[in-house]
Amino acid sequence: MSKAISLFLMDDTADGRLKCKIHSRSGIIFRIPRKDLNVSKDRDELNRDGVYFLLGEEDGREKIYIGQASNRKNGKGILGRLNEHDRNAEKTFWTEAIVFTTTDNSFGPTEISWLENKFCNMALKAARYEVTNGNEPPPGNVSEEKESELEEQVEFAKLILSAIGYKIFEPKKNPPKPKAEPSEEIFYLSRFVKRLGRKINAQMKRTPTGYKVLAGSDVSPLDTDQLSTPMKKLRHSEKVANEKLIEDLEFNSPSTAASFVLGMSVDGNKQWKTKDGTELKNLR
């Protein structure tokens, strides 16, 4: 179902204060840079009950503190609590605050306790930010009907935060593992062919799709009856000149590659070896 999100640039700039809501929903979210706390004191919505997130970076790590605030006798609600954090010498990491409250001030102490606990556990599970809360906030006691309503508020907050670029509750996706590059190691085949009275020497590389015999490799001119007709034709095609392979040629198995070179059926996993003599079968 489509939703229209209202974004209001309170300072007429993209990096200033931001007000976000969805029509027909009571939830409302503010983004307030720390430097703009003083100019926000006249916002009535910020003196209500709600939950807030302090966001910033310290020692190369993204950090978050999740808290709640209720309207006090002096009329100072969330904004009053943020000003206290601003003066707290122990919380220097944060550079902006996200405030979650309602247009009708319908959050009470029980609701904000439940929301604080919920958001804290969600942030811990997502592990995108380092949660700096010293202790897990108590969830409070809410009825199942009220919990259902609050779950809707949580989904609203997640949607808005994601839409404005804050993935607080979304686990980081593991980057795809890089595809293994084919080994550039060269494998060697060297076998004495009695009927020729000399050695046949060839070189091969593994590729993502097969086994490539390299140009310049020897190709025995003699065929055995074990070879298929297509293989015999390939060995005596224009790809071979003066008993040498004149261009790289790929095969789907090391045995097929070795049979092409030697003109007989052989086990390529034993015939192809590394420079130090390790057989291919011991590397697979």
C-alpha cells in the first residue's frame, strides 16, 4: 500500500532541522542537529512525551543512545532532556538527535517505556550502531491491545527513519564474497612417448570454465584408437602447426586436455603437475 510522507525542512536547508510525518498517522519525527537545540525551544511538539535517539561517531565507530522523556512540571519534555544531554560532559559523541513523539501527545509513561525498550533491543540486534545505553531499559507493562498499537508506531518510525536515510534498525548486509579469481598457476605435462622417441611437453592454466592448454605446447602427431573422431580432427586441425598448438585451447576437463596433447587416453589429474611436481589431483 502506497504512503505519502510529509517532509518539512524547518530551516529551509537539507542539513538542518527536519519534520516528518505520514498523513492520518499521529506519529511525528524530528531530526535536530545538536547545534540547533537552542532555536527549537518554541516547538510545542518537543515539549511532549516521546523517545529520542542521540546519533554520532566516536573513535571511528557509529554510536547511538536511546532514551525517553516525559513532560515535566516545568513544561520541558523531550527538548529539556536533550538539553541535559548537551550539557553532559560524558556524552560528547552525538551530533544530532532524532525525536519520536505524537501530534496528539498520546504517549504516556508506560508507552514510552515500552518503546524505549523495543527500540533499544532492535538497535542491538541490528548491530549497525554501537548502543551506548548502560543498562537495558525496562519494558513496562502494557496490555496486548496497547502493544499491538505500539507495534504499529514502531513500524511507522522504522519507515520514516529509513526514508530519510537512517538505517538504525536494519542489519548491515554482508557484502557479496568476491568471486575467486582463477589460479594463474601454470601446470606442466611432460611425458616420454615411446613411438615418437621423445618427450611431449605442454602447459595449461585453470580457468573459471575449464582447462586451457597454452599456445606453444607440443602436440603429438600420433593418435591411438582410444581417441574419438572429433578429438582426432581437432588435433590435426588448423589450430596445430608443426606439432605445436598455435593458439590457446580450452577443454572441460584436465583429462581431455592431456589426451589432446598426447594423442591417447590418460588421467589428466595425474599428468598435469605444478612446477614443483605436485599433481593436479592433490590441488582440487
